[in-house]
Amino acid sequence: MAEVVFSKVQKKFGAFTAVHGLDLKINEGEFVSLLGPSGCGKTTTLRMLAGLEFPSDGEIYIGDRVVNNLAPGERDIAMVFQSYALYPHMTVGDNMAYPLKKRGVKKADREAAVAKTAELLQLTPLLKRKPRQLSGGQQQRVALGRALVRDPQVFLLDEPLSNLDAKLRGYMRVELVELHRRLGRTMVYVTHDQLEAMTMSDRIAVMEGGKLQQFAPPAEVYAEPANRFVASFIGTPGMTLMDGELSNEGGAWKFTSPGISVPVGQLKDTATAGPACFGVRPEHVHIGEGHVSGIVQVVEKTGHENIVIIGLEGGQRLTGRVPAPKLGPSVRPCN
């Protein structure tokens, strides 16, 4: 178990800068997700940590070692890829034992380590099978097992659930969280799926344009986004953002924009009157008598709730999340 530190790390590919001066400290035993859209620099950051890319500037630490110029095998890390990267001609047991075999570990010790890891991941009945005989979720667990058997200081996971269906992704999220709790190892997880990041992480590093936008616990990223990008990116649907004017009348703050005039309650001491951006999460919008009027343009029915898009004056839109009409329980024979 070790902390991971990026100190002013930059990565250039020719004239293109993929990562700009990244400063990031991941504590020992922490589960941190690198989250952002495609091309934001999160995978490049992970590859630099793994030793698959080398930084153009700055320093990367694993524990107390600068690892900039170390080969992947010298960094005491293990990486789980999106594609699983299992050897098709080997059994599950041989796939898991391969990293130890490459390091010269004796056969008896390899078998003991594989047996222990297989029991942890519920793979014992599958050790004699080939990857083609496994489901996607089972292959994912084998890829995890191959990483676990090495007992590294840091685990790196590059979108490992993206090839699974939605139900299996939900199951594997729970499994990974429980695995992290049992192992207590540092884990760095790359994803573009904010649900994965929000439900699994101790902290989330939100990236865009090769820059770190915010690094905080999930609840803070959601409730107190650092900027417009984070506010609009986090949440499904995202936060509604409107430009307008903030004013203070008799000690009461109010936000106004074409078609909207709302009190905004208590603000921080640094708040000043003038141009402002107003942000509201869909779950904070309620249909009924209130301060905003508009026309319902779209209703998206998701089953347990409806997503309502409301058109306001000036072409602005407000998104709300409201409960769906309640239905009675459905009782029928189970087939």
C-alpha cells in the first residue's frame, strides 16, 4: 500500500499537450476515480502512472520513489485493462499464475497464491476452464485475479466494466467496492461513467482538456461543483445553468434572468451583486405554484420518475425530476 503523487506533471505528444501541469495526491489505501469525457487526459494520466507513457515534465511518486523512468515491472503496480487481455490458450489458473511465473516464483508458491486469490473472487470452480468458456463477468474477475495475485502496492483499473451489460456492471461495482474494503490497497480507477465514480470512490478527480477541474469526495463534487464544467458534467440529467444578475434587496439575495426571478437564500460572505450564473439540480425543481413559469416541452418517462424539460422566456430551458404517478403493486404468477 502506497500513496501516489503527481507533481506538476505534463505530457505532450508533439505540439499537443494531453496533460497540463497535473498536481494530485492520492492517499494510501484510497479509491480514486479519474473521471471525464473522452480526450480529457484521464487515460494518459493512468498510463503515465503505469509506465506505459513517460511524462514530458514533472514527477510521479509511488510511495517515496520517483518512478518517472522506471519500467512498469519495477513500479510494484498491477493494471486491469478494459479488454481483460487474457491469454486464450491458457486456463484461468495459468492466466492468474503467469505474472508470478514471469517473476520466477516457485510452482508451489504460485499455486498457493492462485488458490487464495481464486477463493477470494469465487473463481475456484473455474480454474481449469479457458477464457472462451467464461462469461464477461467471469473474465473480468479473472483479470482482477491476475492483478491481485501479485499483491502490488497500487492497482490501476482502466474502464474495466465498460464491456459489461448494465446489470452486470451494477453487480461488479459492488464487488469492486467490497474487494477494496477487504484489501485496503490504493486503487486508481479510470472511467467516463459518473455513476461508477460516484458510487465507488473515496474521491473523484474530474478532468477536462488535460486539466484537473476538481478533486473532492463524490458528495462535494455533486453539491459544490468547482466550475461550470463540473456542474454540467456531473449528474444525470446535468445541472441547469443560467446567466443573469444577482441582487441584494434589504439583505435578501435574488437572481433574475429573462423569464425567471427567484430568491436564492443565504450566500457566502464573498458574494457580490452583479452578473452571476445560477445553477439548479433537477431534483430541486418542483412542479406547482412558484417563482418560475414556462411551458413543458418534453417529458421523459423512466418508470419511477419523469424528467421534465421546461421552456422559459429567452430560449432558456429548465430540467426537473419529478415522481411518476404512483401505481398499485403488480401481482402475477412467476414463470
